[in-house]
Amino acid sequence: MNPIDPRLQEALDGERDPSELPADLREVYARLMSATEALATTPKLSVSHRVMEEIRRIPAPTPVPVQADGPMRRALRWFGRPRAVTVHLRPVWTVVLAAGLTTLLVLPWQSDSTPTPRASEGVANFVGHFPGARSVEVVGSFNNWSRGLLHLNDDDHDGVWHGAAILPAGAHEYMFVVDGERWVADPLAGRYVDDGFGAGQQNALMIVRPAADQP
Amino acid sequence: MRRHIWPPLGKRWNNRDEACPPGVPVMVNEDADVVARVLAGDGEAFGILIRRYEPGLLRFATRMLGNPDAAADAVAESLVRAYRHLAQCRDPSRLRSWLYRITGNRCRSHLARRHTSDIPLSEAPAPALAEASDTWEVLERSEQIALVERALAALPAEKREAFVLKHVEGMSYEEMAAVTGARIPTLKMRVHRAREALLEALEEVVR
């Protein structure tokens, strides 16, 4: 299919005066317009009676009731409507503004999202060496021995799992749960107490010092 | 600055009852008034709109479907549908675009039911029968019409629709966009490709 000269397309689109076209394009223009005129004949048909009979049998259309907008809806529409905002700035201020924004983006944010313990609380640090473990979590008297609440992490995959929690000051019994099934008393705890089930098993014991006493 | 010419170049505006495209000044555009009458309960007033737009819609549907009977069915269904949903016509002053959009959708449904977007040549409209008294020019004209109709029928539906809206219904690209929902550059491309196909068909006859 050969492309039509763009000037001819413009003339056919009504965007260019066809009399400005070169003679050969004018001839093609005339041929195409003659062809399209041939299509513009209106068929000798009418569906008027058929449609009017049909619509007399169906319920009349009724206007959709327009509900008055409340102040809230009007306010929302006002906020949601796009508006042009024009700010006139000297070029020097534009540079200063750009530099300021860049600085804000480049500077690291010092966000201290770590919660601080109250005077009656302290930070408990848990560390365990479990090479090859897929997960390690801590259960104890402070979380009612419930799983899924305190997970340890091994971000560098060296087998050393660690984590911290803010606990009330005092003694807490605890155990590590390795891979969701193996309960292990912390080998580094240093203090242990009998678990009370009579099988000679022991829980690790941790003494949390109040934050006020910590240096 | 682009000029929008109405009626389009080379096209006579015979039926002054047909509405012109939006943005073009006209003396009277009472579509909105008629719509208001119908919605107020005067169902018979819908006949005014039918008489006003029926010729163009039938012409459009005939060129789209290649069959006058199918076109009549599509237009009748479209007008009844328009009546049922008249209250949902958001801008009654642009009723013409709305009616063409409904009719275009009905035509596409008809074409989809045929399981093909192209009209088989066997279904393309037959040329008007020549009579013994016809002159050579009349016979040549009949042949040209048949040729153009067949070339049009061979186009994919979306290009055929764009071409018919532009050249048969004389719409601006803005109004075509309102009718079809397609973007103006897309519509221009479709019209341009349709013209190329049509010109190729015409040139084959000259050879």
C-alpha cells in the first residue's frame, strides 16, 4: 500500500486548501472526493415507525434526580480539582531552592526509631550460636511462652543469631526455639532454673537491670 | 491555525436538519430542548430526534455493515436504546455524537456476531442495476460506486468506521473522538490508511 502525500492528507482533512496542491495531487484529490461522495448517498430506508411503535410500549425515560451536594462533597471537589499554580522566581532563587532540595535528599536522615526503655525497664539482649538454623525465636515468662513474638536475626549468615527487647526490670526465664521445633536453653545464659515439669529440664534465666541503673 | 470547514470540502450539506459538529456555530440547536420534552413525559417528541438523525445513522450503519437490512436493525435497536437511556445522556446538546456512539457499538456487536470484523465481499452491497437507457457516464459511475463500496467493505471495522465518520458523515476529528472513544492521532492514522487502501483500489481500475 503506497502512502499518500501528506499534503494531500491535509487537504482531505480540511487543513489545507486543495487549490494549493500540485496538479497531480489535485487530480488524486478530486478522484478521492468523487469516490467518497458516492458513498454519501442516504439509503431509502426508514425505521421511524418501527422505533416509535416500540417506544410507545416501554416506560418513558425519567430524568435522573440530581442530589444537591453537601458542603463536605463540595469541599472535597474543590480540593480534588486540578488548579494551575504559578510561582515567579528569580533564577538565583531557583538555584538556591534546587540546592536545598538536593541537600535534603542527599543528607542521611537521623531517625531514631528505637524505643527507649522507661526507668523501670531495661534492654534484654539475646545472642545464640545456631549454625545452619532457619529461624530462632525467644519465648519466656515475659511473653507468656508464646511463639511468634520475638524473633532473632542472622543478617550476615554467620550462625550467630541476635535480637533485643525492652522488658520490665527483674528476672525472666526464657528459651530459644530453633527452626520452630527445637527448644534450647541459652548456653550463654550463665543462670538456669528448673522448668518445674519434673523432668530435670532447665530454663535460662536473665536478670534485666533497670535502664536508670545502666551507664 | 487550523480551520474547520463545515460542511467539509467537496461535500454538500443537503440536509440542514442534521446537526453540525460541536464547536461550529449554528443558528438553532434544539436537541437539548427536545430531550427535555421527552424526559418531561412527551415521548412523541422523540420522533423529532429520529427524523433529524435517522438518515445519517442509517447511512453510517449501512457503510459499516454493508447490508441495508442489518443497518436498519442496528439503527432501530440503537434508537430504542437511546430512548430508554435518554436520561443518562450527560450533554444533550451533543446528542448527535451520543447517538452515533450507540449506533457504532450496535454495529460492532452485529459484526462480532458474524465472527469476523471484515464484511465478506459476497455481502458487500451490489451496485445499482444498470438500465439500457443509461449513458456511459452513468454506467461508469455505478461501477465506481461498487468498487468503492467493496474497497470499504474490505477494510478492518475500525478503519472503516473512522473513514465513514470523516468522509461520509463529515465529522471533525474532535467529534469522531467523542463518538469512538479513540484518540485523535489514532483516528487520523485510521483515516489515512483507509484513504490509501481506497486509492489503491481506485488505481487498479484505472490500470
